[in-house]
Amino acid sequence: MRLFPEKEKLKAIMKRWLPLLFAVAWTPMVWMLLAALIGPLMVRLFGSWQPVVAVLVVSTALVTGGMIAVFRRYGLKIFEEKGGSIN
């Protein structure tokens, strides 16, 4: 027995919830990458971790939001009729 017997219901669920799942999965990785790359430089600049964390929160949200926008634009093309099939 399939979880979603109707293709239209699967398409609707995936178009709505897949970008959110993508964001939840990638946000910690983006945070760690930004903290490793720009964290030490910003600590020298600001002198403590509190402002660095604030900058990292904003930059992580912006990078993840940009990735979601790109994913919505190009990644969900597989759910269109002429773009491919869901089997």
C-alpha cells in the first residue's frame, strides 16, 4: 500500500513542505560553515562572541532563505507535468 495513492495529493504536499524540510536540514550545516569561515575573523573584530552570534544568525537566515528560493525555483521542476514523473 502506498502512502500517497493520488499523485496530485503528493505533488501538493511536496510543493508546500519540501522547501521547509530542506531549510530544517540545511540550517545547522550553513551555521557551522559560516561560524568556521567568518567566526574567528569577527571575534577579532568585535572582541567577543555575542555580536558574532547575532551576525551569524542573520547571515545564516539570509543564506538559507536564498537557498530555499533557488530550490523552489529550480528544484521543484520535477513535480511539473513535463518536467518528469513521480514514481
